[in-house]
Amino acid sequence: MDLGIKGKWALVGGASKGLGWGCARALALEGVNVVMVARGAEALNQSVADLQKEAPGVTLIGVAADITTEAGRAALFSAPGGPGKDFDIVVTNAGGPPPGDFRNWDREAWIKAVDANMLTPIELIRATVDGMAARGFGRVVNITSSAVKSPIDILGLSNGARSGLTGFVAGTSRSSQLAGRNVTINNLLPGTFETARLASNFKAAAQRQGVDAEQLIEKRLASRPAHRFGRPEEFGRTCAYLCSVHAGYINGQSIGVDGGQAL
């Protein structure tokens, strides 16, 4: 299927690895020019170089910056060769805040979580959607978490911040100034995917419990309806479809990509 987005410009956060990488790759393979953003310069530069080999006909720009800061967003929008703020597609993505007991989280912890997982996506949306509306096409996809629909007790910081973003999107996406001009805003809620972060989490949990990581993985797989973890490339393809011309009637939705785990 031709997604109809060849030649457009996309911004993808957290694009050096994991789900962000999966989204950047899927879009680039569809002929989309991508500004790939991540904090780690070395990993990002390698990811840009690797993807450029797969998609030689598109423009790929790596911006090593923390876009939760004003300086980071300024670096993104002033990247040489980039579109400025005139993105057609924006994929927001930030690592979740740490787990824990809510009794131990002070105000600073909450502000940091809300800033990264709610306010930063909102800032990126605010900076780009009016230009999208003026051009008559725009797609925003926020990578959040399945915990939005099935909250997890130790992920209170993530539950709260990401639910705030979900509420914002539910209202803003339905504005006639955006929806009426072919601009959509949706959320993708990933479950458990095969990423370096997942492997690291299993390793750390195994060390804490004094067991083999494979035992924990087998137990987790047994609890999943699909009996497997997701692959970043299939998540990326889902994202790319939501960014396509064919998805113009999907708007304001929070779509689970979790193998049927969450209700």
C-alpha cells in the first residue's frame, strides 16, 4: 500500500533506538524525510547512518538534544537542512519516569514526569499544528503507554503524566481548526516490545530476585495472549499507517499495540 506521504517531513523523538527507531525507519522507508532526535549523540549518529543505507533517497537529520528543554526544542527547529517548524508529521516519544512508591515521590519528581511526558509533547504540538492546518495535512502520533488504559500501581508517575496528555489530545484533536483541516492527533499505547531497554529491565530484575533472566522472560511471555513480545518494526509500521493519507478519519484515539494484553 502506498501511504501517500513520500517527500513529507517528519519529526521523531527518541529515534536512536527502540520504538522511536522503529517509527523513524518505517517512515523513511515510505520516502519521508525525517529529523531524528535523541539525547545520545553517538547512538543517534550511528542510527542515522544505518538508516540512510536502507533509505538512500530521503533526507535524514540527526539532532542530539534534550527536547524536554527550551534549548533542545530550539536546536530541533533550527537544525540545518530541516524544515524549521514546518513538519507534516510529528511523533512524540520520551522514556517513562521511574517506577516506585508514590509516597516517595516529591513535587520535583512529579514536575519532571509531567514535563517530559505531558508538557513536552504539548509544546511540540503547539509549535507545529497551525502550520499543518495551513497546508491542509498533518499527523501527530504520541507514543505513550498501555498503562494509560491499564494502570500499573508502581508506575504512578507515568500513569498520571501520560493520562494528562491523553485528556489534552482528546479535546484538542477535535477542534474544527485542526480536524477540519486534515490534521489528526492520536496516541499509540505500546505494550511489551523487544527493545534494549526491555532486555536491561529483565536483567536488572533477575539480579534483584537472584534468578535467571530467561525465567522471568518465560513467565512474562506465558502471561501474554500472543505469547510473544512485540517487534519495533511492527510498531513502526502501525505508526506509519496513522501518519498516512489513509488514516485521516482516525482522530483523537488511543490505540493499544500490545498483542491484546490491555482491555
